[in-house]
Amino acid sequence: MGNIHLKNVSKDFFGVEVISGVDLEINDGEFVVFVGPSGCGKSTLLRLIAGLEDVSAGAIEIDGRDMTNVRPAQRGLSMVFQSYALYPHMSVRKNIAFPLKMAGESADVIDRKVNEAARTLNLSDYLERRPGQLSGGQRQRVAIGRAIVREPEAFLFDEPLSNLDAALRVNMRLEIAELHQQLKTTMIYVTHDQVEAMTMADKIVVLQSGIIEQVGSPLELYHHPKNRFVAGFIGSPAMNFFSGGAALEFNAHTIGIRPEDFVLSTETGKWQGAVGIAEHLGSDTFLYVDVDGMGAALVRVAGDFAARHGERVYLTPAENRVHRFDGDGLAI
Amino acid sequence: MARKISNRRLLFFTIVAWGLSLLMFFPVLWTILTGFKTEAEAIASPPSLFMFDWTMDNYAEVRSRSNYFRHFLNSVVISVGSTLLGLVFAVPAAWSMVFSPSRHTKNILVWILSTKMLPAVGVLIPIYLIFRDLGLLDTRTGLVIVLMLVNLPIIIWMLYTYFKEIPGEILEAARMDGASLGKEIIHVLVPMALPGIASTLLLNVIIAWNEAFWTLNLTATKAAPLTAFIASYSSPEGLFYAKLSAASTMAIAPILILGWFSQKQLVRGLTFGAVK
């Protein structure tokens, strides 16, 4: 079982509060992603769950047991670090075996489990190598192997892919998602990359300045953001925001429209503007349109859409796809 | 981009480096050479550098007059023992200051170092009296303890510098993997910091080997190391330079040989953190 319950958890460092009264329920087998900008407290929250930091107030329960003051190793959790945190003086085999050795497992059990994990992660040929002789992706797999062998209640991933190049990151993302399908174990994953969050998560927790802004499934957050921050953070490219007259028309202080939620025409439409830069990605084209009296808008159109710089175009927001926010940035 | 040094500058710096090295080594060389002279040649004016009658008489007399190997053994026990004991205290101390710092850590580090600035003679009488009462005068145990205390600040500072280079995440990973504090230090920290620990060990063995203030003041005969052995040749009847030099050569030879073979490790240790 891997139910994790955070009850009013707070953390301050020398009087500066970085996590304020977080309440969160994580169910067994869920893939939960903590996402937010740098310094929002997502890694700190993960470290609090891991036990690597002490909470200043509140409680952490794992499977109904209060683990707030329990040592990291006794919480039944495994962690994969951003820098892999492999033991450089040990071979891959010894790295993966380390938690089993610390748990006092017999040599037979250690051998069997290490070989099993190595097979799962395609590391069997590298068991006698040192981490320094491996590529970034292989090192990350060793780190995951070390986490798997403990058969934890939950896995904690602290930005595990941020040191990898773009192509490898996509591969590893898939591998971790597959691993989750295979193991069905709770996974908590920290990232600042909202694409990773959207593609991997069952549940996303959006954090800002140490507080949870919204918790929900990727599509729930995408379609029904609770506030302007979540609306702007989730989705790539980001949502367009307009205030003033355009917003007043919708009885809002600010309105938000996603780039794909515009209908673009060269003949007619609600707002008129001039095409600025066009980014051709093949499947899509992103147009930066300077809308008269409203400012810049990013519009997603079909990949083969031909638009010249300076050409006048019309934009109309798709029906029921306009997000409305009040003066405090809360969704109306 | 690496800065290019012109050949002329390189030649200049090479000559300066050799000049300074020879200047620093000259007293050692002079001592070694004097050990092979007669007492008359040792004090002759003008002195001769190489053109003298080479003799081994001084070494023979020094060997017959004192028990060199007992002093040598004392030096080994005291220098290695005090360094190892220092490491036992310094490793956890440096660990806590690097990986579990408080807002006072920097002040504590400076305070630790400040104890090195205290003139040793200032605490000689209290330490002497404590040693007398505890029966530690003229014992190897006593010297191991006092030299450990004297060199502990340097050991802690050196280890602090090395441990700073080790990513904290690796130790956290060990903690997550179920390692207790002791196992974390033994299985992860120490193997990773081994080059630094080896440098610290070497340097402190050398410092302890050459330490003369405490070894002379707290020993008489039983625990006297090689420093006391040298000092015994400066007698009230006058200085016998040739014999004194022979004794000095015998005393510094082991540590010179150790230093020569470990110079790569020592240089790395002394410049650690300064260049990455």
C-alpha cells in the first residue's frame, strides 16, 4: 500500500516559510506530479515526505501511520535524485545492491533481486561497470534500479530527467510511465516541466510560493484551472491573457484563451490584428498576432497555414473556451 | 581560454622556482653534509660544501650513544597515532559541519582555527600539571592525545574542505537506502573522500613527526621521539655540530622519504579546493 496523507504540513528555514499548511491526499498506486516554477517548494515538499527534511508543523501519514518523525529509511519510500546520486566508488551491481545490503538481506536474495532489476532496466551488461563509465540515461536507470529493489510503498522522483538531453528525456519519460504501469506503485514526481506533468500524471499538484494552487487530473487542470496562475502554467504554449475592454465584454477582469482556442480567418472575425512572427513546427504553426487594442496573442493554426508578416487577420475565440478571471485572478 | 605563457616568462619562472626551492632546501642539504664532516670541519671557516674528508664516524657514534630505533618507534607511534585518533574525531565533526550545518557553523570553524593561534607555551603549565596528575608524562599515550588536540583544527579544516566537494545528495541517497549515520560515513563518505583523507593523514603525520615543543616538554626518556633524540645532542658542554647534524639527518630521513613518495598526494591535498 502507498497511501500518503499530508496534514497541514509547513516548513520554514531559519524563519522563512517555504511550505505553508499543505494538505494533500495521495492514493495507493497513483502517479502524482508536483509541478511549479523554481522556488515554489515542490522539491522541499518531496524531501519532507522522504524525511530528508523535518517538518516545522503538521503531520505526514503513510498508510495511516504517522511518519512525521520517522527516519527516511523506515518510511518505506525510495527516492531517485536529480543528480542520480549514485555511489561513484561502487559498481552498478553494488549500487543497486546497497539498500538490500543495508537491510541485511542474504547474498542469495541480493543477487536475485539485483539481477531481476537489471533485467527490467536493461542493465545486465553493465553490472560490473562504475557509474562514471555509463551514459546519463544508464545512470538514471541505475538510480531507478536502486529504488526498485527495495520494493517501496512509494517512489519519489526529484526532477530525475532534467540532466538528460531532450531525446533521452522523452525515452526515459516513457520508461518511467511503463514502470508505473508494471509496478502499480505510488509515484510522486517533481518537475518544473509542465509537459512532463501533463504526460505522466494521474494527478497534478500545482504549487506556487509554498502553497498548493490546484490539485487535479491533467485535463481537469487544463480545462478548468482554478486561477490565472494555474491557467498560465499548465499548457504549452501558455494561455493568452487579455484585460480591459475585451475582458469586460465577457464580464471578467481578465480573460484567458489558449492558442488553439482561436478561430483564425483572413476575412472576418471578432478581433483584428497583424501577423508578427510565425513559428513553423510542421504539424502546427504558431503565429504571434498583434491584436488591435489588446496586445500580442499566440495562435495555433494548422501546419500548412500560410501567413505573411504584417498580413491582417481576424481572430475569434472558440465558443465556451474563454476562461474568465476576477480581479484576484480567481476563475469565475 | 587558457592563458599562454611565453617561453621567456616560462624560463624566468622556472629559474625563480628552482632558486626558491634550492634556498629552502639548502639548510637540509647543509645538515646532511655536515653529518659527514669531522667536528673541526663542521665549524671551519670558511666552510667547505663538498671538499672535505667524508666520514661515517658521527653516525657510528650517534648509533652507539643513543637508541635510535626506540626514538624512531616513538615518533611513528606518536605521529601516526595522533593523526588516526584525530581523524576519528574530525571525520564526524567535518561531516556535521558540511552536511548538517547550523547558522553558527562558520563561527565554530573560525573558533576551531583560532585555537591554533594560541601560543602553545600559554597552556604548557596547565597541561603539564594535568599530565602529571593523570600519570601521562613521558608516555606515548599522553603525547598521542596532546598532539591530536594540537593538530585537530587542521585535520577538521582539511576534511571540511574535502567533504564540501562531495554532493550531499549522495549521502541523502544512502540515508534513503537505509544506511545509519555510521554506515553512511563508513560506506559512502569515507571511500569517496579517501584521497582527501589520505592527504590529511600524510600532512598531519609530517606535522606531528616534526613537532618539537610538546614532545620536548612532556617527555624525558621513555616516550621521547626523534625530536628529543636530536635535542639530546645539544648538550651543556657545547654544540657538537657534526653529531647533531648526523642525528638530525637520521631523524628527518624517514619523513623526507615518506614526503618524497607521497608528494603528488600532498600537493593535491594542499591545493584542493583552490583549483577545481
